[in-house]
Amino acid sequence: MGHGARHLDPHAAVLRAGDMPRGYREGDDTGCGVASSEEPGELASLFAEERPQACVVELQRLWASAAGPPSVTSAAYVFHDESGAKRGFRARRLLLEYTVSLSPSSEQPAVLGDEARLVRGRGLNHPAAALIWRSGSVVAVLATEPTSVHATIALAQRQQRRIEGKARPPRHVDTVELALDGPDLKMPVYWLGRSFDPPGPLPALGLADATLLGNPGDKMKLDYAGLTGSRSVGVTLDLWQPEAWRRFRRTLLGRLVWDSACASKTSVRLRHGHAEIFEGYGTPRPLRPPCPERPPDRTLAHVYLPGVVVAVDMPYCYMCAAGPPRRPPYETVAGMTAIARGLTLRPR
């Protein structure tokens, strides 16, 4: 059954976001390459001597109401021959700890590929289940956290069809806007579109990421990125529920830069609201006179729109409030005005 899996490209032996119901995207721990371990021991020796090619894909469910486990990991280790894969399968407990941070507490035989085990144990944050199996020269892993044995087996069977070449390649999924399409997101979303290129010298920006936050009130963060010459630039938009924003503005973190006699405010009237643009200083506490003789080093905006407040380039911590050595092109009154005027309601 597994002999056709020899010399398989590991990219073709794992599940991707396109294999999952809509609402999933690939996480930051996704990666492919030659497997290696910096921890001395049996696993390091296995990787150093056998040098398997590996892909580990982290699949995160962004939509709370979507079908499927919250976290899925699909991995494949492609060895040079079956002998190396058999050695890898014998080290399966170490391989599971390395691949999905699963500390096994029990295992039982399973039917998949040439040999397989269903393993249960403690995952990174919750109880987890994993099916680890060998198919020819491939050792594959499919894990769910929290534990979903039914989903683990069903997805592992799907991955085995991919290993055997019996399944189509996964469809491409553009997940940049995925969080914005979530059925559980009830607040209006004002954004700069997928791309933003205002008239004049300001550089063009593109939406790099949309992150659904778990913070009370601060529901969504949009990251825009671009280039000016060879230098990268970025703008962040945090979307707040208005009442939560009013509470946050009274906290020390919420008062940074703008709540200071050393800051200046520019008001901008918009068609459906208004913006307050502040030039000030990025200090760990709101600055009090005497004010610095140097020019302000931070500019940010609070944009008030129907049902939402958009905080532009807000500080995320006390010690990271300071601006970069070179002032970004959008961190000016003109730049923040362009952003405020460019915000539009995203259709749902």
C-alpha cells in the first residue's frame, strides 16, 4: 500500500486550508524543510542520520461557529527508504512531542497505511488526539486539539489519500480576509480595502492580515503593509466597540501619546463621523510639561464612525510606544487624514 509513497514531495503529503471547511487558515507554525532537532537524544540522531524531508501544517479554525476542531496539525516526514521510515515510526512518541507538543498517555492500534497508532495525551493547551502512521517511506501525523477522535481519523484518511496520490491537490484559499467574513463578527468593519493608494506621495498599502482578537471590545486588527523605496512601512487599524473604547481611553495604556499637554490635536470632519489626529511623544506615561524641544515622534488617529471606533497605529504596550528612528510616511497629520478619509464600510 505504501510503496508508491517513496520520494514523495512532503508538500504533497499534508492537508492544507483548502482541505478544510471554510473558516480555517494556516498558522504561523507551518513550515517545510529538512527535519532537525537542537535537543540531543534519539530524535536528533534520527534526523541527523536519516535527514527526512518534512512538512508541518498548522490549521487554525478562525470562525467559532465553523465545523471542525479548533486546531488541526497535519505533518509528513518523507524518508529516503522504508527502513528509515520504520525507524521514525518506532520513535513515534518523540516525534509526536516534537511535531504537535503531544505528551502521550495512551495509544492503540489503528488501521491506516502500513502501520498506525491512535494516540491520546496532553497537547499544548488541551487534551489532544493524534493518528500517526507509516505509509511506505512516509511517516504521517494528523492531530486535533482539543481531542476529536472522529475528526482525527477522518482527516488522517483524507491525508492518506493525498499520500497515495488518490486525492486532488487542495484548492487555493485566500485567507487574508477570512476573519472579516466570520459569521460571528457582528460589528461593522471599516477598512482601507484590499489595497489603498491615496493621491500624492504617500506609498501604496495592501492588506497583509486581518486578525480576530479575543480582547473585550477590541475585536479586530487590520495590518496594512507597503514599501517606500526599499523600506517597509505599515499601518495598523484596531476596530473597537464604542463603549469599550471609552473605557480603554481612560486606562494608562489607552492614554499614551494623545493625553498630554505636549500633544496637539487636529479634528477632521468625515461624511459619516469624525477623526481626532494627535501628534505627540511615545513615552511610557503621558508626557507632562516641560515638553521636549525636539519635534513629536508619534502620530496616531482615533476615527469615530457609526457603531465602531478605529484606532490607527495605537501603542500596544508602555515600552513600545516610542516611534521608530525614521518617522513612517503615514505618521503625519496628512498621512492620518488620508487614512481617516479612506476608511469605507466593508460589505458583508
